[in-house]
Amino acid sequence: MIKPLLIAALALIAASAHAADTPDSLMARYAAAAGVPAATLSAERGAAFYRSERPGRDGKPASCTGCHTADPKQAGRSRVGKRIEPLAPVANPERFTDAAKVEKWFRRNCMDVLQRECSAQEKGDFVAWLKQIK
Amino acid sequence: MNYLLRGIGVLAATGTAVVLGFSLSAGAAHGDGGENMLPRLSHKAWQQECASCHVAYPPSLLPKASWRRMMSGLDKHFGENASLDPATQADILKFLEANAANSGNKVPRRMAANEAPLRITETRWFVHEHDEVPRATWSRKSVGSAANCAACHRQAEQGNYNEDAIRIPK
């Protein structure tokens, strides 16, 4: 008798699991992976990381701002011209609510801009910076 | 949580996903409002993943072989990393193959049998359809590139590529 209820409860947990993340839970996760206390993640380092220009694959300088603009509260534009919703949670509450999605985009975009994966420290600083933007 | 319960949870979640998958991959036709009205397809992963950066290009505009090439090179997708987890990648490829250009439609009629182009904009069909658009129009800031269908085909997201839904931005 209790089985259907359990199944329903477990299905609910499974369905909501991906949406349970927050900027804070992601920061805790990245800090732990980097082996540092979450309180030491630095918004300043995150901002500098976002703005820094690096040699792109085709010789042209590459930076996060290329698609996301200099202001993370503004919508960006993909290379093809499609709108990218703002990065800052204050302008787009859906940001940093799905760890799998966050990881997917770090993996792709870090490979494009830095030609390597980003470190846990870099990711943690990045989220810490965007989270505190008012 | 013991393993039995965990197993039940996984089964329940998988069941839900399978039911969801079936209802989504069915893809309802949109009626035939003109020759450039493409079937309005729905497939969750295709829309979610492919349409993050660009219009979810209609699968019927490239043959199966093209989609296989495309999906096996996502880490170098026109100069960008668009890699996916293997399960999502396989799921999307299956959908693309099922809805790819087939011998009955006009795109492959203009293509050699062994062609597997990656750019829709380079197919003879596309070039022919757009031959009246001046080069300068493509490079307008409001358009960006020929890959930005929705700049002019305002209802591209709905599969409507009819002439009367075209508005070329300044």
C-alpha cells in the first residue's frame, strides 16, 4: 500500500533534483572542489576573469564579454545573433539554478575562450561575482 | 536510502522520461499554409540544446549523413565548443535522422547522393532560394549572418518560412 506513495515521492524528488541548485550551493561545491573555504571566493577575481582578454583560437582576442557584453545585467548575443539571457541572477533568476547546465556551459565556453577547462577556483569566483551584482 | 528503494526511484523516473520522450518526439504537423511551411516539430532536447545559440534549424534541410557528421563533431561546431553528454547527443541525433531530408523533398534533389554538407547555407537549394538577397543585406548588424534565419523569417521558430512572414530588418 505504501509502495505507490513511495514511488510518487521518489519520482518527485528525481524531477526536482536538477532545479534545487542556487548560486550559494554552487559556490560551496566549487570551493570544496578547490579545497578552499567558500568565504574566500572572490568577486573581484571573478570580475577580472570575466573581463580579461585572451588570445583566441583564430588570433583575435577572446573574452566572456564577446558574447555576454561588458554588463552581465544586459542580454548578450550568440555569434549567430540569437539573444543570450543575462548572466547576473538579479536580471535573470534562472541563472545558477541547474548545476548540470552550469557545468555544461563552463565546459564549452572555457574551451572556447581559454582553450582549457576552468578550474574550480575560477568557477567559484565567477559565481561569487555574479551573485553579488545588484 | 536502501538499494531497493533507490531502484524503484530510478525506474519511476525512467518511466516518466520514456512517456515524456514519446509524446515529445511525435512532432505534430502544423498544417500546410504554403510551400515553405515546415512541419512544426517538437523534441525537448533538440529545442533546448540546439536553440540555445541559434534557431533550431529544420532537420529536413540536411540529409541524414549531414546530421551524423554534425553530431559527431560538436566539440568543434563551426569554431565553437557545443559538446553534449553522450545520452543527449544520441537522443538528438535519432530525432534529426528521423526527420532529415529524404528523397521526396526538394533539398536533396539539388544535391549529389554522396554529399553531406554541414552548412544549410551552402546547399544549392538555399543559395537558389536566397539569390535575390544582396550581399550587403546579410552583413547588416541586425542580421549578422545567413545563419540567423529569424532575423528575416520572423516566424522561423514556428517552422514558418513563407514569403509573407519575411521582414528584412534595416
